[in-house]
Amino acid sequence: METGRRLLRRNAEPGDVIFLTGSVGRSASGLKLLLDKGRHASFSSIEQTLLSYHQRPEPQVKTGRLAASLSARIALNDISDGLASESFEIAEASGVQMHLEQELVPVPGEFAGFDPAEYWEWMLYGGEDFELLGTIEAGSWEEFQRLSEAAGINVTNIGRVEAGTAGVWLHHHGDAEALEKKGYNHFSGKEGQG
């Protein structure tokens, strides 16, 4: 029963699966298009799609309710300030390390024509995606994934939680990079320190 269930950031523990709903970065790309071209410009169909993610985001209420209905230990965070910033919030609240696997993080199909350096900046440090980042005990991941799929919700395993000093690491082809603790700052309209 979801009533009274609290999916707190401090619930993550070593060995947990890190999961992401949908994909991230599209809202930041939509904002960049608006800032670069102006809102009355002519936009391609792909650009219009990206603009819609920025102008009309959809909160993942259904996913949150599904997660709350499980008996599993889950940490959950909305992605309002970027994947890196929200990962840090869970890592610091739980006293763990978040290890993200770049190859597992879903890249939106609309980014096919963009420079990867640019869209990874949007994905890691952009904001206002309205997706969810969470951790779940490894033994409950498959059930959560199965129930999510049955409900039409896209969740992806994007990494693991490990013991150690709180921090976030991005792994790519065997290399690991410590991510910066920064994200979108709602009040300045700029990226800044989380």
C-alpha cells in the first residue's frame, strides 16, 4: 500500500541498482533552442518536440505511485536540476557513491543530429526534465522493471550504488570520471553549483 510510504533520498545502500525513468536532457535542449532562435522562430519537427519537453513537461506521478506500492527499499529523486545534481543529492543523503554507466543512460533519439559533447552536458547538468532518478535494492529490480513495463513506464538500470565517500562517478569504456556537483539553477537561469 502506497499510503504513508516515504521514498527518501537517504534510502540508498551499497549494492542497489540505480534507475532512471525515460531520458533526460530534452528540456535543456528545448531551452537552448528558444534562447538561440527566439520563441517566434521557425522550428523543425524535431526541434518542436524538444521545445514541448521544455514547455510542457509531464511529472512522473504514475511511476512514483508504482514505486511507493512496492515493499522494496527505494530512494527517489525528481530530476529538476540535472542527472549529476540529483545523483549527488542521493549520494550525500545516503552516504554512498553513485556509479553511473554512460553506455546505459538512454540518449534521446532527437539528439541524433547534435554534438555528443553538447547533449551530454544537457543530460548531466541540464534541468526541468520531470523524470525520476532512484535506487532500489538489487533483489527487487526485476519486479519493479516488469511492473513498470506492464504499466507502460520506461525505467532503465543506469548503474549501481557502492560504499565510499559520497560522490558521483560516470563510467565510460572502462574509464571513470568524477562528476561535478552542479546543475541547473532555477533562480539565475544558469548552471551552477548544486
